[in-house]
Amino acid sequence: MYADNYTPNATNGTSENALRSFESFPMAKPDLLVFSHLRWDFVYQRPQHLLKRSARDRRVFFIEEPVYDNGSMRLEVSERETNLKVVVPHLPDGLQSEVAKTAVLHEMVNRLLMENNIHQYCAWYYTPMALDFTRQLRPMAVVYDCMDELSAFKGAPESLTHRERELFQLADLVFTGGQSLYEAKRDQHHSVFAFPSSIDRQHFMQARTCCTEPADQQNIPHPRLGFFGVVDERFDIALLDEVSRQRPDWQFVIIGPVVKIDPESLPRRENIHYLGGKSYQELPEYIAGWDVALLLFAQNESTRFISPTKTPEYLAAGKPVVSTPIRDVIHPYGEKGFVRIANNAQEFIAAAEELLGAEATREKWLGTVDEFLATMSWDETWARMSRLIDDVLAKKTRAAMVAKAGHAHRNVAA
């Protein structure tokens, strides 16, 4: 927002002086209202990386989907870091009507704005479904960070595709979480930009020198093949079962929460170790003890457009990687020789065997990997996003100033 005390000089018959004065004022960063289907404390991933950086120069309100509990109806607001607040609507268990739920969330968002003196803000959507209770908002700009093809996920609402089309109409900018998703969305909006998964290199590079072995992993024999991430409908259960059956001497370490699938559907073998969810800070210690890192993604609609953040994270940790044929892993990681791509259990086993025996050439490979990773960072990703948002705000504000100056000139002339 530009300085409130600036009034264009319309008496001179032109808006040029007004525009020159307008452009000389620094832009203050408007607040950011983020509407997310993911919970802040679930898994540390793209939203956390980006929004923590956004909070360095603006207030960020991360608004989650509602929690249903014990007849409560309240808005829980907690500050996690300077300028970053997590907002959780609590609704009563019996509030099943979509109309009633939407009305309550609508009022909760209005109250959030009023109680926190939120006047100049941008709206940032991770889920188009939030449009149901946010249509009353008048943001300075609208951003849709489309990190996944949500309509392909298990349990996705039937109306999600329709809401996304509506969001495309409202959005000033659309960011996608990978190249393949960009190619799927670029013809649906006038301003779409690909922002594939980036990396906090220094955090994961700790795995290269880490000497501490977590207690629940230290007694697992080698070789260890590890995976971390959400275990859901995207996880290739059948592949893990077959590879672990054929290679009982290999140990498979699986880190992450199990959601949207029955835990009993997971293969149970002596050489498979489900260690549950771990914090982001703990991950380097676990990866340090692996011999090979895995991208165990099934080939289905829910994985068609994914761009796994863990790909560069595994590489920064210094681990060789075997992946199923995910498009955004094949390009660029597979094509550059950083990740081995396997289409079935036999190829997976062959690739892992080769990597387990390639210790002698690991240093040269790692040097090439590091050169590539040096071009990536969440800081740079956010900086590019922020510049695009600033450009939109500047253009909108400039257009408003032109219109205001012209209106004032017409009034004087009359």
C-alpha cells in the first residue's frame, strides 16, 4: 500500500505528476491470509518453507480447515514465530450442514480480520474449497499456490474441480508445485508460473557429517534403504512388499505418518521398519544412517503431477536415490543421472544393488549433485514469488491511481 496521505494533483489537467509521486513511495507489504487444506503441524513441507520466509517482512495468518470437537465453537489463534500465526477454527461435532458450516466460517474469518486489524492483505489459497467461506473478502491480490492436483487425491470433494475453475477466475497469480503440473494448468490462467520443490541445503547436508544414531534406528542392520514422507494412497505398497520379499537381507526404514489408508494394508515383514512420523529437525539424523534413499510412489492419478520435495533433500544428504518413474523426478533428476529410475521390482532391486556397490565413485557423483543443488533454495523461490506479487500490487495500485486522477480531473473540468 502506498502512503495514505498522498493525494493526486488533478488541477494541472494531467495525471503525470501524480504518477511520478506515486512511484516514488515505497511499497509496504500487505498481510497474507493463507487458506490451507494442510495443517501447519502435520508435515514440514512447501507451505512452511515459503510462509516462514514471507513472515520476515509481513504478517502471515495460516488458516487451517476446521476441527470438530466437543461442541466447541471458537477460533484458535497461536503465534508460532514472529509475524506468523496459525488459525484453527473449532466447530461443534454436530455441525454437519454445509450451509451452516460455511456461514460460521464466513463470520470467523470476518472476526479474524477485525480483531487483528487486518485491512490491507493478499489472499493465498492452497485449497480452492476455501472459496466457500471467503467470497466476501476484498484482497489486494489473490494467489493460488497449486502444489498438487488435489482432485486426484483420495477423498477429494466432487465440487473441487468447479471451485478451482472459480479460483482461476479470481486469481492474479497461479504458482504450481512442479513442471508437469505447470504444463497441465498453464492454459487455464493468464499468469501461471512453475515453482518446483526447492531445498534447505544446509539442513539436509548435516546428514553427511552426522554421528548421532537415533535410538529406534541404531539396532537395524545394514544395508538400510529408507523413505520419509506421508504414507498414503500415493505410496507403492505392492512394490515395497515385493522388493522386501525378494531381498530379506535388506532393511527398509519407513518414516512418516500413515493417513487415508488402512495401516493394516501395509506389508509386515521382519525387514520392514515403520518408525512413524519424525520432526523436520530429526530427519538428517535418520537419513545419515541409510545406504540408499527411496522414492516409493505408486503409478496412479494421485501421483501424476507430484514433484517430491524429498528428491533434492535426499541428494543434499548425500544419499543415492532410487525412484519409481515419477515425471518430475525423471526430469531433471533421472536425466542428469542423479536418481536411478526403476519401473518394477526387478529394476528397483538391480538399481539398488548397483548403488550399494558404487561407494568408490560416490565422491565424483556427489560433486556433480552439489553443483546442481547450488542453484536451488527456498530463499530464492520465495524471492521470485514475492517479486511477482509486488508487480501485481504495483500494477493494480498504479491503475487505481490513474483512474482516481482522471476522475478528479473530470470533476475539476466540469
